[in-house]
Amino acid sequence: MRNPYDPIDQTGVVIDGLDIGNVVSQIQDKGFTVVENFLAQEDIASIRAAFNTEVPITEMRAIGTETGRTWRAHNLLAKTRAADHVFLDPRLRAIVDGVLGKYNQINITTLFNTLPGETRQLLHQDDGLWPIPRPHPAFLCNMLIAFDDFTKDNGATHLVPYSHSWTREVDQSVESIQVEMKSGSAVFWEGGMWHAGGANTTESEERMGFFISHQVSYLRPQEIQLLAIPPEVVKEMPHKLKRLLGYHPFGIGVDGRDPVDVLEDGVVVNPEARPAEDWRESYRG
Ligand SMILES: O=C(O)CCC(=O)C(=O)O
Ligand SMILES: [Fe+2]
């Protein structure tokens, strides 16, 4: 019998000219794939302009480097509406459904900029945060959109192909490839892939990227989306985006109510409060 959490079979599904089935099978087989021109240059320009003005940079070091030469900002959905359409893009939705199954949600959103002088990150697995023994079904699916061209010299992401299916730790000297891609292209990888941001050895080139990570909806996200975005902001979002932030029915919801309704109407605690003994009496009849 099919498990409702199984990945969706996207074989033969084509959206806006992109063969989703092929993208998904590459992520499943090799652990990653690049989709060229995922976003048009005009779109990159307008999102970049909004990020530049609306999203303050957090002083937060990249994992595994000590240089302070990478800027980062998280919780992007609280800070700007400029990228909502990217999260709702039917191609992204179909790819994530294909890798994780239809019950998925946003794990973390990050804007980063790797500056000249940054060193290579330690190779790591983003899904290592959850202490789930390997091998395990895919539960994390990442997308990184290049805002600037990613080149070997400015620190294009290192990936270790096929390593998402390995159960062993890798040596930091293991062979990796670097994902060179043009602005607007996106690399997708399964959360178990060993990877690292590269060293930026250029004099003056920056490498800005927009990272969106999804996970299965029954795990706790890396950034607590239900708390990260103020409810007044979430209320104004499209229904699907609310779902993606974790306002989805799971288990008991809230007192048996759909979290989207609770968000709209508020939590109702003891609508007709009576002393507990009264309730018990009424049951005894
Ligand atoms: O800089 C990159 O390209 C990847 C960054 C990354 O993997 C991370 O910070 O987890
Ligand atoms: Fe990472």
C-alpha cells in the first residue's frame, strides 16, 4: 500500500518546459542537479533590489569557517514579500513533492554573500542536524539560486556526487566538484549530500546566493517558522504559503481545528468554562 508520505512520482511531468521527473531522478540518483535559468534576470534584479533594501544582514558566520567573510541573513519570509512567488513556483513545488512527498514545508531561508578572502567551508551534510540513523529516506531538499555567477574562483559550492546515499563520514580531503553556474540558475541537492561553500580567491568578486531548504512536514524545522514570522504577516499570505510555513493539519492540529483557521480566528480556550466537576457529572449522566 502507498504511504501518503512517499515521494510523488513525477515521471513525464513537464512544467514551463522543465522536465520535473528528470530533475527529481537526478537528485535521487546523483544527489544533486542544476536547473539553468531557473529565474529570469529581471526577476533576480528585482529580488536582489528588495533584499538589499529590506533585509538587514545578520552578523552570523558561515558554518565551518572563521573568517567572517560570508554575510548571511535568515528568516527572509518575515522581512520581505519580494520572493513569495519563488516559494510558490510550480516547478519548485513539483520538484520538492517529487523528492520529499506532498507533505513538505519550509525548513530555512537564507540569503548569503561570500566575499573575497572567504575560505572553503568544512564539508557537511545539512540533514545532520536531525539525529536520524542512515540510510534513511530523503527528508531534506535544498535549492540554492545563484544571484551572482558562481565560479570556481569566487567559491562555487562544492558537492560530493552520490554521497547522499553513503552511510560513512567523509574525509575533508574527499574529491568534490564545484557547481559553476550563471546568475539565475539553481542547484538542488538532497539533504544528505556532503557539500561546502567554496573559497573565494578573487580580489573583488562577491558570490551572492539565495538558499531555500524544504523538509518533510512532520519534522521540526531548523528555523522555527511558526514563531519566526509574525501571525499578522502570515495571515496576509496566500493559503499555500501558510501551509508551507507549517500551518498544516497534523495530528490534532489545535483542539481538532485546522491551524489556518486558528490563525484566522484565534485560539479558543474553554468557550463555556465550567468547573471540571460539572463536566464529569454530565458524563456520569
Ligand atoms: O556557500 C554555499 O554555497 C553553501 C553554504 C552551505 O552549505 C551552508 O552554509 O550550509
Ligand atoms: Fe550546507
